[in-house]
Amino acid sequence: MSTGAGDTLHGAIEVPADHPAFAGHFPGFPVLPGAALLDEALQVIQRERGIDLARWHVSSVKFLGLVRPGDDLRLEHSTAGKSGTIRFTILAADRTVASGSLSNAARTDGTA
């Protein structure tokens, strides 16, 4: 993990080329399913920010490109404003393959 300007964090997403999700999605043209990519990103965000994502939800996510076995994936994530929303972008080389945001359920339902 490394930090950038403000509270933007940069880290790697490690998805082995033999990840089981590639096997059935799609035979002959393996692509990492969006759900698997999002899960990997959430694990990195949770670890790097030291937060428990059980009280957070995915507000939005857009899958913009394919992730193939061996792609070098990078994650950038930062908080936005008083809401504490976490915005993230996943890149493969210089291509954005996904982006989205997470909201803290405690902040939206009035609980601590």
C-alpha cells in the first residue's frame, strides 16, 4: 500500500492467473467475473483502511473493461466529504476496468 495526495491510497489487487473463477467464465476466453473483481477490491480496501466493511454497502459500481489472467491490477481508493463515502477505481495497466463507491450504513441510518 502507498499513499498519495490527501487520503488516496494505492495498492495492488492480486488475482492469480489460475483463480478458479477464470475456469468457467468463459472457456477458451477467460475473464474474471465482476463479482470476483469487486470482492478482491473490497478485501484490499478493508485491509488498507483498517475498517470492517460489514456496516458498508456498495452504492455504485461500473464494470468498464475485461480482466484477463495475468493482468496487473491496481486499486485507488479515497474518501469523499463528510459522508465518508469511499470511491474506488480499478486499473489494468492504463485501462480503467471498474469504478464505484461504498457508503457507510451507520452514517445513512443514523446509528454510530
